[in-house]
Amino acid sequence: MKFRFIDRGGVVTSFIVGYIIYVFGGRVYFLALLTFYLVSVAFTKIRVRRVKEVENKEDGVRGWRNVLANGLTATATAVASGLSAEQKILFAAYLGALSSAFADTLATEIGLLYPRMPRLIINMKKVKPGTPGAVTYLGYMGGLIGMTTLTLISSTIDKRLTFYEAAIIIYSSGLVGMTIDSILGATVQAKYRCRVCSKNTESSTHCGSTAEIIEGVKYINTHTVNLIATIIGAIVATIILEVLNTIK
């Protein structure tokens, strides 16, 4: 069976997000988003083929919630860019949000290929692959791939930021964003156990029934965590740009 990387709701939401970003942010914003999307899909496909089943993780198919969680902050900054004269700082915020989503997505997909047990970021104890908040050096290398890709594409197609500025902003916001995502995943994100098959999952429903919450805060799921991480990534990017402007 062919790999299906996005469901119908995800397709519609992706189209809306991409259209809004293109209209308000223009070609540069859209190409950066498209790069994130295509590279993420490629690595998700590789991960699903090599790792058939992982505790807590679903099948790699993206839905509308996933699209919004990773794209809402970037969309907001693109809209603001289209309505404001503050182009440089808003472009930095956009790259910060996108870098956080890009780094975290590749850290997750590539990290799941790690052949040994990962460690929980808050205490470095070994946990099962797919556990929210689990980290590996391979995962951080995946995040580095995402940040490097975004740095190269953004500095090539746009000159609002120098290569030096883009690199510092993207690597800083991406590293902070993906780390915050892991910390929130390990501490406050809700984890569930299916009442039917007893499998641990990040979803509140499994096997057609309501799953039992076993840890974390009920209303904080993986999508909430992703959204928070992208917001923090955007904030970090604007702070870094202000610092760079100060020391020039």
C-alpha cells in the first residue's frame, strides 16, 4: 500500500495555510514553508518504512490539527508582514516559528531511527522510543538538518537578513523551540493508555474508544505543545535579531 502522508482535512488546511502565507508573505515565505513541508514528508516516509510501529506514535499521517499546530504561528507572522512595514523583524519571527517546527519534526522522525533506547530530557532516564520528551543525539542531528536546510534556502531566496543573521536566528530559535517541545512533552503533555489494546498513545481516543489518561494535563496534547514551541521560536528569533542589531 502506498504511503499516505496527509489526510483530507490536512490537505484542506495545508492549502488554506499555504495560500494565506503566499498572499501576505509572498514567494519567499511560501518557498520556505514548502521546503519544510517536502523535507518533513520525505523523512516521515523514511521513518514509517523503517520503523513500522512505535509506542505512542501514530502512522505518520498528518491531519488538520498537525498542520495548524506547526503552521499557525508562521501564518500569523506572514499576515502581520503583509500588513506592516516592519519586514525584517517579522521575517525573523517567521523563520523562528518555522525553524522550531522544522527542527522538532525532523528530530522526531530521525530520532525514531535510533537503534537504542532514548533518554527522557528531564532526567536522562532510558525510556521507550516514541515517549514524549525522549531525546537522542540522532534526533538533535535531525533537528540540525532542518535548521541548516532552512538557513540555506532562506538566505538564498531573500536578502532581508544576511546569511550570518539568518543562521544565528534559525539555529537559536530552532534549538530552543525543539528543546522546549521536548520538555513540555515530558512534563505536562497528556499521555493515554488505550482501554481496548492497552497501548500507550498521545491521542485521547484509540481503537474507537476513549483512552485513559495516565499522565500529564488533559487539555495539553502534542499539538498544543507544538504550537507553544513555535510561538517561543518566533519570540526567540525577534530577541536574537534585536541583539544582533544592538551589537552592530
